[in-house]
Amino acid sequence: MGGTVRWGVLATGGMAAAFTTDLLGMPDAEVVAVASRSAAPAQAFAERFGIPRAYGSWAELAADDGVDVVYVATPHSAHREAAGLCLEAGRAVLCEKPFTLNVREAQELVALARGRGLFLMEAMWMYCGPVVRRLVELVRDGAVGEIRAVHADFGLVGPADPAHRLRDPAVGGGALLDLGVYPVAFAQLLLGEPDRVQADALLSPEGVDLNTGMLLGWDSGATAALSCSIVADTPLTASVSGTKGRIEFSRGFFHPEGFVLHREGREPEEFTVAGRRDSLQHEAAEVMRCLRAGETESPLVPLDGTLAVMRTLDAVRDRIGVRYPADDAAPDRAGGHRPAGGTAPEGTGGHRPAGGTAPDGTGVRRPAGARVTPA
């Protein structure tokens, strides 16, 4: 594939608008179609951004042979359905994070893409930014020695209304999938998949996590202390500490302007990159580079890494007792989901709680120690 890459945008919300805005600023990208579940929002979005084709169904966009790649920007509870529909139709896909609700859904999408030889990538923009790429280079070159500790947090004061999607288990609500995916992905970018997972959380009456702490461990001796919250405004910082030094990120580690490298006997070294820290163009450029090169996976955001992060997120939910209705669904032949008739098998993410759990009044299964608040 050469020349301009033709994008389709599936969904019309805030992320879709932000990504489309950045695509329109790239000379080698063209947004040619948008789709929603009904015609009116798709048409309004198309008029807002000057997009030539607007569809009132996802299937119409998936069937559009004039689209090279589809950006899926739905809420994450619909990622499996939307991305799967596009892959089934032969479209390359960039799917927003978190990739899916659980690792089973993620495995289904990866198997579908690999089986059809199609490009698929999670929209983990943090991995594609130049500052984080420089961090990876320095760590690999031994700038801090062997990593011993990673710290990262992402918390904000979210909605108190129980009707909001962040409080709704049916759509994967809670802090972990919306915000916790960033600290987990940051740690695993540097250390890979953990060997041990511990977690504790404050749960809402609906059964989603409001405030979650995670401790990940590796056989190398490295640990990662991570947290996420939708009830507290945390520093949004990160650090990487090793046997020869440490690297510190200021607020907004997931879209950083730079970082500071500290090494014994040397002055602190500051690394910065000019340009917008919140640009989505870096991930779009990586997608287009892969498509032109005929690559079906990005080396910056490999699918095996996405699956590893999903396994950790599943493990954390196992520990804190958060389950979603989709966890108890099985795939049907059309690529959707149907009730399994019982609970999903234990250990869907490869991690299993050491002890049993007991149901409480929220309708979820809650380990001892997980607290429920009437927030």
C-alpha cells in the first residue's frame, strides 16, 4: 500500500472526534467514512469533519471497500463486536484501549486477525509516543541497570452518579479498564508479563472498582506498585528504578513531554521532545507505516503484549471480585456472544486467586478484604 491511507471511523464520541481531528492534520491520511448505530449522529459527525460517507450501521462501514483501515472508538464493551465485524469483512483495524472486556474476547479478535492475515492493533498511544520510545531505548541500553521497581498511578474524581457508564458493570465500568490499563501497560512495556499479581480495591454498590491498588511481581525480583481511581485525583506520575539509576515522569506519564534520568555521580539528565504531548498522530503514523510495509502487527504495540496486559487486568479483577456480564458469555457462530448458562471457567486470564470468594449484596463475588462503599 502506498500513498494516502483511507480511514473509516466507527463511533462518533469524544475519542472519535479527537482522533479524526489529528488524522485531518496528516497529509498522508484521509478520513473517508464514519459510522454510528443510527444515521443522524453519523451524518452530523461527517458534516462536522467534512467526511464524504456517513453510515447508520457498523456493517455498512465494514463493507466499504474504499476504506483501508477502521478506527474503532466505541465504549470498550463493544470493542469485540465492532472490531470483529470489521475483521470479518476484511478490514484492518485500530481498536481503542482497553482492547476488550477480558482476555477471552481479546484472544478471539487476535485469532480472527491472524487467521485472515489482517492488520490489528490496540490504540495504545503511550507506546507510540517519542518520549516513551526513548525511555524504552535507555532502559534496554542499561541506563538504570536492572529494573527493581516501577511505580505508576492514574486517578481522577469521576462521576458520582450510579447511572454513569463508569459505574455500570454491563459496559465494563470501574477504574481498572478505563484508567488502570495505563499503569499496567507501562509496567509491562518494561518488564513483560508479571509472574504474580496482588490487588485490593474499593468497590461500588454496583460491583465495579472505584479505587484499586495493584502489586505485580516478577521472578527477576522486580516489582510494580500501581494504582487507579475514579474517586481520587492522583499525581498521574510514574518512575522506573534500577540498580544504576532511576527515571522520573511528571504529571501525565501516559502522554509525557519528557522525563528526568538520575544516575549516581552525574547531574540529572532531562529528555524532552517538542510538539503536542497529547497527539494521536504517532499511533496513526505507526498504523500507516505497518500497512504500507505489509505488516499485520506493530512491533511497537504487538498483539502478544496486548494479550499479556489483558491477562493481568483479568487477574486483578479476579483478586478484587469484579465480574462483568460478558465474562459469562460464550462466542456464537456470528461472532457475537450468547449466555454460557453458567459462570465462566476460573482462570480466564491465566491467573487464579489463592482462595475462594463469596457473593455479597452487590451481585458480584467479592474476596475478603474488598470493601464496598455506597458512593
